[in-house]
Amino acid sequence: MIQSDPRILPASAENIALAGESIRQGGLVAFPTETVYGLGADATNEQSVAQIFAAKERPRFTPLIIHFAATQAAAQAVDFNALADELAETFWPGALTLVLPRRRDCAVSFLAGAGLDTLAVRVPNHPVAQALINEAACPIAAPSANRSGTVSPTTAAHVAENLPGVTVVLDGGACPLGIESTVIDLTDEFPVLLRPGGVTREEVETLTGPLAKPEFAGQASKSPGTRDRHYAPGLPLRLNAESARSGEALLGFGPGAPKDAANLSPTGDIVEAAANLFALIRALDRPEFRAIAVMPVPETGLGAAINDRLRRAAAQYGDRREP
Ligand code: AMP
Ligand code: MG
């Protein structure tokens, strides 16, 4: 007989309560939704969200979907407009994700939203997902529970095989839909279909009218025509800096950085650095500075994703490496 995997726990009320407690304490839990299994963490905890990226070995910080137990809870994180209200009313709980503007007082981690001013939100229609979010009593950030570049898992066994580091997988059986949620961006002049998924385009279009293609996302906003929208600070970034020049803010990393500088991680912990990345860049992105000088961050582990994001932010002003 095949030995059962100790990381896989039946989704009993008791185990869901334990898993909810683990999420509240900053842990990661893989759990079933009606679409695919998600790798969940407290969406308001930057450090826990950084652990998601580390576990998935994602080479880049892509924004995650934030899962709520009810529309009311989602409305505390993002600003709903009339169309969003209608879509939520019709399709939630369900396999539809809405991208909406973050509220000013939004408690969700900046890393979970990849630093963007928008956030993807969803209310899943799966009893285990619902119960887990209620037990955790916080929004849950959850991408698919697989290593980056591999297929999304639809059973607990897939998750355990594919993510060796995952410690808890709530087993709620096979996912009823088995494909990801449909993602609609409502932050533009017209609604955009970013990703086809569990709810069909036709169903959505009965409410939205014709959906625009992803190529059109962002056309109405400042960053033109990008499927790959990313957070860009207002100030230029100067990478691989050894110190700040006159008028520059300094973003340090590790014990070698000046004590008075903002520091991604004073101890040189790369997961902590990822957790602090977007929040610190935002804090330094102020008009009294002319640029942000960023000290080198090692390429190891999440360092690759941190450097990817820093390079993208720097590239829009041309490469300003230290000579
Ligand atoms: P996953 O978490 O792997 O299911 O993927 C989430 C999907 O939602 C990806 O296609 C993301 O690009 C998309 N997404 C999440 N947040 C945003 C956002 N703020 N703006 C645009 N797309 C988003
Ligand atoms: Mg995925």
C-alpha cells in the first residue's frame, strides 16, 4: 500500500481550524478552491506573502489574487464601481477575479499586489476555501500551489508532489472546475479580459458588453499598452550603488549598509528583503529626492525576483549603473 503523505490533511473542521490558525500566525497552507489548489498566506502579512514567492520559486513578482469570504470584505480592500457590483452580485462566489483600484486604507501587502495600485480580488465558491478564509479571519493571497512554470494542481497529491517545501495541504478532493479563474480588469476605460478561465467570456459579456483584449489593458492609464503592467516609482532608480550621491535616497541591503539608510534587510535575509521591497520604495519615492540609489542585492533565491523588479523600474529611465 502507498504510504499516505503526512503533509496532506483531510479538510475536516478541526484541520481547517488548525490551518486557519497557521495562516494567522504567518504560515502557508495549500487549499482547494473550485478552480485549482491555491498556496495561501495572510494577504496582509508582507513576510508571509514573500514566502509564497519563495516556495513557488517564481522568478518574478507577479500580482497575486486576494481571496475573501464575501463581497463586503473585498470592498474593504478595493473600490467597487457599478459594473464590479453587478459582476460580483452575479458571479460571486465563483471563478471570476476582478482587478480594481486599491483603497487608500487597503490592508493587503504591497508585495501581494506586486506594488501596483490595483488588486485582483475574488470570492471563491468552495466550502473548504470559504471555511479557511473565515477561520483565518484575514484575506488570503493565493496563487496556484505549484512551482513556477509547472501546471496548476487540481488535487492535494499534485500539490504535495510538486511543492516539496509545502508543509500543509488541506485535502478537499479534486477541484470541480480544474481551470483558473477568469480575470477581468475594471480599472480602465473599458473592461478588459486579462485571462480566460472558469466563467466564460460570453457569460461576462452579458453584463459588460464586448470585452477588450489584454493588449488594450493600461492604454487609458499612464503606463501605455502593457499586458505586463508593473509598479514604477516616480523617481529614477540607480542600481548597484555603493552609497548615496547628493540628493539621492539610499536603499540599502544587509549589515554593510549605512545605519541611517532604509534597509531591505539589515541582516541580509533575502525573504525579508522581498517583503520590504515595494513598501520601502514607496516610502522613498518622494519629491525631495532626485533619485533612489539601491545597493546591490544578491541574485540568490528571491534575489532574482527582487533584481528583476529593480531592473525594470530602473530601465524606464535608462540604465544608470554605477560607473
Ligand atoms: P495566479 O495567481 O497564478 O492565478 O495568477 C493571477 C492572475 O491575475 C495573473 O494572470 C495576474 O497577472 C493577474 N493579476 C493579478 N493581479 C493583477 C493586477 N493588479 N493587475 C492585472 N492583473 C493582475
Ligand atoms: Mg499559476
